[in-house]
Amino acid sequence: MKTRPRHRPADEIQDLQFFGEFGGVNPSISDSATYTFLRASTMTDTFAGETEGCYLYSRHSHPSGRYLATALARVENTPSALVTASGMGAITSTLLHHLSAGDHLVSARTVYGGTYAFMKNFLPKLGIRTTFVDITKPEKVEAAVEPNTKLIYTETVSNPLLEVADIPALAAVARKHRIPLVVDNTFTPLIFTPAELGADIVIHSLTKFINGMNDLVAGCVCGSRELIEGMLNVNDGAAMLLGPVLDSIRAAEILKNLHTLPVRMAKHSANAMYLAREMEKRGIPVRYPGLPSHPQHELFKRMMNPEFGFGGMLTLDLQTADKAARFMEELQAENVGYLAVSLGYFKTLFNAPGKGTSSEIPEEEQARMGLSDGLIRMSVGLDFDITRTLDKILRVYERVQSPEPV
Ligand code: PLP
């Protein structure tokens, strides 16, 4: 079990130093799809992946993507990383890199709806099966492993139920069966370093907290050099052949935003903690991993890098879809935030995932996992004065709880 962090992700970000071509404080953006070589033999070697610092073609890699990937590998403490055009591009290419017809994987049942839909509806077309399990019970994960199971997949903190995965326990199951543990750390960048806890592959949707501006879509895969080189292999690498390449300009933008991530994560967490505590005090059904009432609060504490808090995500249960709809519309009217999907923005975002981002999950399955129609997921923003935000939320909550005028 982890006692203190060996690796300090905020220091890794602070210490990044990539200069531009003319001494610029930011690295130059590579604006080319293809690259020239002085010697034909160097081109041949680059094709074989044997020349450091040479670029061939931007679907394979480009300098702006490399800078960002290097930075993310340092943050996640993995030997290497690659960046993709979306979080789904990272997830699908990682899964397709590891799985072939006849294979099987074990996944958490509460994962992002797109991930769930890919596993449930798309992978069977390729002859690949998924068993979905309650990830908070590692013994169920172990029981679901079959002889042809090729990987275990989870999110650190699940979307949208905020269940916390016991990464060291899952890593032990994965190691025992000699299969990789793949962890989507989108909800908790910096808060958890899954590779230090035993994960083999760490994925992010950079669209969310890491970029933090809701102006683009991107993803990354962090792991061993062998994995990243394999995924970029020109002959059979899933990232190379499926082509989810991140544009250079977008990669450069994300790298700049990464520099403020430690400050943003600490503030998202502090604001969410304040709201969750105050709402719970008033008897509002709130779920937040920073509250002792959260079923995996102690587990979260054992795994976390404490300087970043418990994250910016909380849920509220308004019991019915109607009340949830009214609550969100009124919150938006009060300018508490926006009724929108996605998360990790400077403004608070809220939606009801049962009928939205998790609608790919069948209703009976949603009921089994405790995902009610009235559940609201809130990504708490960077509000400077969060007490004012709380007042507005409490006012709206009271209005929604009182019977509608007839
Ligand atoms: N993983 C998680 C936890 C997500 O919430 C999302 C999107 O909401 C994704 C992956 C997919 O990322 P993207 O939308 O960047 O493709």
C-alpha cells in the first residue's frame, strides 16, 4: 500500500522546459504533415522506428504531439505516452491493440457511456466479449477472468457514480493472470498516479480537466515504451493504422494549459469539498469521495496524492427526472453553471447522466448499479467565491423540493 508519493506530478509539470526554435518560451508548433530527410537510409531507419528525434509523417508522430506526450508520461510516471484526437481514440485504439477475435476482457460496469457502448455493441462485431463487473469488489473481477481474458479495464473514479476502484487490488489480480490493468484516470488527473499503484496503462480524455477549457477534444495513452512503440508501429499498431491523430496546434494548446493543472485541480477539489460538506449538513443527498459517508472514502485516501484533494465531481440525487430537470434549468438560470455534458471546465457543468451520457447503459442495468433518473452529475467549477454559489444552489434546491404551483 502506498504511504507517501515517490513522484510529485506537480513538480514534473513545474519542471517542464521545452523551448521554441528561436528561444521562444513555448515550443514551436510543427506545421507539417510530412518531413524531409537528408539521406534515404535515415528514412528507412525511421520507418523501422530506429531513429530518435526523426519524424516521418504526422499521423505517426509530430514534434508538438511528442512534447505533450512526454509531459503526460512524466505526470503519470510512465516510461512513454502517445496523444490522440479524443479520449475515445485513446480507449478504442488501446483495446484494439490488445484484443483479437475470440478474446475477452473484464470491465467495470460503471464506465463512461461511450466506453460501455464500444465494449457492449462494437467489440462483439469483432468476436470480442466483455464481462461487466462491480469494480469495487476485486474478488468479482478475479472470478470473471477466463483463460482467454486479455485485459482488465476500469476508471479510477467511475463515471457517473463516483465509485472508486481499488487499483492495487486490481493490479494484483491482473499480475496473477499476466494481463494488463488499463485505467482511465480522466476524473482524477494528479490526484491519482495509477501507474504507481500498479496500473500498466493509463488513459485520459484530455478534453476534460487536463485541457480544462472545453475548446477541444483529445486523449492520451501512457504506458511502457514497448506498448507505445507497438501502438505506433507502421505495420500493425492500432494508433498508427486507425489514425486517431491529434492536430499539432491542439497539442500545443493542451501543453500550455497543462501548466495550470495543479492549481486548477486543487481549486476544483476545494470547491467541490465545500459544496458537498455544506449540502450534506443540510440533509441533501450528495455523493462525494471526500465525505466520510462515501463508501470508498478511506480507499480514496490511501491511494491519493493528498495535495490535490478529492476531485471536482459530485452527484446529487433529486429522485425524479422531472425534479432533476427543473433543478438544472434553474441552476442555469441563476448562472451557477451550464446544463451541459462534459466536465473539468472553469464553469460548473451539470447533467442527468441516466438519460444522457450514460443512456447507452440499458435501464435495468442502470437500476442495478444505482443510477437513478434523478441523479445529477456536477463538475464543480473554479468559482472564486464558492459561498455565493452554495447560496444559489440551496435556494434552487428549496424551490424544486417545494410543490409546483398549480
Ligand atoms: N473517459 C471518460 C471518463 C469520459 O468521461 C469521457 C467523455 O466524457 C471519455 C473517456 C471520452 O473522451 P472524449 O470525449 O475525449 O472522446
